Amino acid sequence: MNSKAKMAEESSWKNWAYFYGSVFFFMANLFAAIATFPAYSLSIGSTPFQSGLQNTIFALAAVLFRMILGPIMDQKGSKPLMLFGAFTFATTPLIVMLGSTYWLLLIARIYQSLGLAVFLPGISTMVAEMAPIKRLGTYLGSLRIFFNLGLFAGPATAIFLIENSGYSSWFAVSAMMGAFSLFLLAAVKPGPRSVTLKAKISSLRNFSEALRDKALYPVIIGIALLSTIYSAVISFTALHIGENAGGATAAHFFMIFGAAGIVGSLSAGALSDRIERSSIAWALMAVLGTGTILFTFAPSIPLLVIICAIILGIGTQGSSLVFAAWLLDLAKPGLRATTVSIQENTIDIFFAFGALAFGLAAQGPGLGSAFLAVGIVILVAIIPLSSSSKKLIKTREAEK
């Protein structure tokens, strides 16, 4: 009996190692693609507008594909479509290497968006299938480590290879990374709670069925607010604090922001397994709102840059993780992938909205005013969102 238990434990750890390894290589490839394709686009003769447009098309195409493929994932299971997603990332660099034209790059990016559409929601769905029910938040927190490691390793590796050996060398390595992700994922055994729908349901009906649960709405609104400010921090921190505090401080901000995010994910995940997820989520959103308001004054107070990096890192990563775990708790077993697709689409849409809104603010009232306004909106919104989420959850439990 002890021998069987030991073998089962070793098998479980190997399964998680294969899964985390696949996620790391996929995320490293994803972040590297986002960071390097604009420069590659310019190098083949596109305009600055076109270089940014191909990333926008990549994100929006993923939103559209996810509307179709998310419900299919509920019907077929997460692993088959995730394998397809890993395959698209392994083969996209090979398509780009066929020729140096902007239209070929656009075709490759739309093709690659298929992988983005299925792999990201598949990650959370597969964790929900594999992790112990009472430790979902902890396992999602561990997963975020590999997200951040991918962020640290992917763009840095790509830029180093491009600067020293050119784009062809990076595309070859990118294809190999995609292949590693594919092979590692192929070795993963789906969890015991893998659920597929027996009946074929249309994508529209799947999303409609998921959205009938009004308990999801406060979570989705929270994710929208989080994505807006996260986009602004990622896109405009260097501009906001760089002019007055110096570029080095902006670099330090992102290093501390990333490290604080890992700590925030691990601690928030573990806490949300022990305390009601809604309480942790709204508390972290209050931290995020406070940090956003303080960030308004960061350019004139260098120490505040460091403090805000810690607060915003914990607030963004921690609340993002708890919202994800909360959605998985609320999702019907047969609609997990569809529910996570709603989350991912919300993130993509409001990430784009945040970049647009703060870009306009930079040309008008200023970034400081925008950070102040959004911080106040977050703090004010928490009260009704927290209250309504508790009422909706009670109503939901009463109807069961």
C-alpha cells in the first residue's frame, strides 16, 4: 500500500512537472513574440503604425477565435485543443521564415492567435481538473511563477539572439521552444475531474448559458477594472516616471513589480484556499486602488516608485489569481473552458481599452490625472461590487 501511494505521488509530481514545463515554454514564446514582432515588422519595411497593428490583430483575433473554440474545449476536453495551440506556436516561426513580407507576418500572427485563444483558458481549466479541490488557489499561485519566469526569460532570450545572430536564429529557437511545450503537454495526464459535454451545443448558447449565472458579473467587472490598470502600468510606467525619475528607476520598478507579483500570487492563492475568495479578492482590489492613487505622485518622490512597485505587483497579480480561482469555483463543471474564455476575453478587451484610454490621457490631462481617476474609481466600485457578490452568491446557494 505504501509502495503504491509512493508511486502515485511520484506520478503526480511528474505530471505537474510536465504541465508546468509546457506552460513555461509556451509563455516564454508568447511574451517573446509580443516583444519582438513589432521590431521585426519594422525591419521588413512596415510603418510604425503597421508594426503595432499586427499585435492588435493578434489579440483581437484571439478574442474572436475564443468565442468559437472555448465551448468546443468544453465538449472535447482542454488537452486536445491545448496541444493544437502549442502546435501553432511551434509552427508560426516557420511560416514567418518563408518570406519577409508584412502580409505573410499578418497571416502568421492570425494563425498564432489560434494558439493564444485555446492555450490560456486551457491552462486554468486543466489546473481545475488536476488540483485538489481545496487547494486550487495554491496550485494557481504556483502556476503564476512559471508565467513570470516566462516573462523574464522569453523576451531576454529573443533579444539576445536577435542582436547577436539575427531573426532567423531566434525563429529557429522559438520553433524549438514551441515543440518542447507541445511534447511536454503530450505527456500530461488529464485530471480525474475532466468533464466534457455529451451534447453538442453552439458557441453562442454555451456563452449564454455561462452568463446566466449572475454571480459571475461582479467578478467579471473586477477583472475589467484590474485589466485596465494593469495595461496602463505595463504600457505607461516608463513614460510616467521616466521623464522625472530617470530610466533606471523605471527598470527597477518592473523588476520589483515582477518579484512582488510572484509573492502576491503565492500568498493570495494560499489565503484564498483558507478564507472566502471574495473577501481576499476585494481586499486586494483595495490594495490595487490605493497603489494606483499613490502612483500618481511617484514621479516626484523616488522612494514612492519602489513602494508602488510592491503594492501594484501584489495587487495586480494577487487579485488576478483570486479572480481566476473564484470563477473556476463558480463555473459549472461542463462550462469551465467557456467561463475561463469569458475571463480571457475580458482581459484582452480591457487591456486594449486601458492602453487606448491612458494613451489619450497622456496627450490631454496627463498620466498622473488618469492614474488618480482610475484609482478612485476602483476604490469606489469595491463597495457595491463586494455587496452584490455576497448577495448573488447567497441567492445562488439558496437555489441549489
